[in-house]
Amino acid sequence: MAKEEIKKLLDNSKKELDGDYDNFVNSIKDDLSSYKKKTLDRI
């Protein structure tokens, strides 16, 4: 029983970390595109 609970917790943690990573990557991409746009506007 304990092994199954630990496995379930690990799976949930992995899913959560993957989601956080994806959000982080998207946030950085958005920031970069925003900076590029601002830079081009200034030129």
C-alpha cells in the first residue's frame, strides 16, 4: 500500500513540475518577444 501511495505522489509531483516548467518556458518566450518588439519600436 505504501509503495503505491509513494508512486502516486511521485507521478503527481512530476506532472506538476512539468506544468510549472512549461509555464516558465512560455513566460520567458513572451518576455523575449516583448523585448524584441520594444527594441524594434525604439529603432
